[in-house]
Amino acid sequence: MSERKVVLKMVMSLDGFVTSPDGTHEWMFEFFGEDSGTWNRRALDAAGVHAMGRRSYEIMGPHWAASEGPIATAMNEKPKAVFSRTVAQGDWGPVEFFGADLAAAIADLKARDDAGTVLVHGGPGFAQSLTRLDLVDEYQLMTVPIAIGAGRSPFADLGSHLKFEVVEEERFKSGALAQILVPKR
């Protein structure tokens, strides 16, 4: 039996931010289209579980629960793994909550016999924690052609350089660039 991959999927500005300083990210949506939607759905279809922090769970849950279509179906029906030190239950399910030991929880999710990847959604803080602990096996990043000047980056405060191998690239009509990268370990 092989372990499941942990895949971090995020949309970033050209200058490397996933949210504006105030936490908003609406600037990214103008770069979404049918072609990037197809790319996004591939990751959702491959997911066995959606992993996220509490804030992402609280933001995404009401949105996807009230939505329809193939992305909403993938988000609503597949299990969620939520990482929180303060919340242990929620309405957007199926859901399982994990506490403070991020490395142990990710190891548990990877070792399960469930099919599909552990697809990580979420904010920059959760992404930073996973990256710092070297828990991400694959990064699926879509860079959109906008510079926002300041914000939060999933790669802030790493402590050392990270090197990646680009294993796939795809450019979209909007000018966005999707890359699949694996860490060089």
C-alpha cells in the first residue's frame, strides 16, 4: 500500500500573495474561466478528502453548501478534514476535526486506505504550517497576472529556501499560469 499524497492547491498573485493584507481574495476571480475551471476540477476529482483550517472551513462551508454544479458537488460530498485548536464540530460534512498536532494528523490521513489525495485548501497560515513542517508532497499553484503589493504568502517565514521541480504547466486564456510542483527533498 502506498501513502496518499498531500496536495496544496492555491491561487496566487504575481507577487506571491494569496490574500490581500485584510484577508480578502476577490481580486483573483476575474482570472477564472472555463479552461482554468477544467484544471481545477481535475484536482477536485482526484481528492479523497478536503483538508483545511478552521477559517477556511467556516468561509467555504456556507458558500458550497448553498451552491450547485460539479465543483459544489465535489466540495460537498467528499469528506473534510478540519484543523483547529478551538472548534471540534461543524455542519458542513462529512467532516472530521483534528487538534494541535498537525504532523500526526497529516500522517494519519496519508496512511488511511481511502482513495484519492489529501487536497489542501485554505489560507496562507495553514499553508505556511504545512510547508514549514515539510508535509506537502505536491503544490498545485495558479498564478494570476496581477500584483497586489502586499498580503499574505504561503511561503512566508520559511527559515530556509525551498526548491521545486516543475512537473506540469498550463497557461489559460486569462493569462493565469498553473503549475504543479514537487519539493526537491
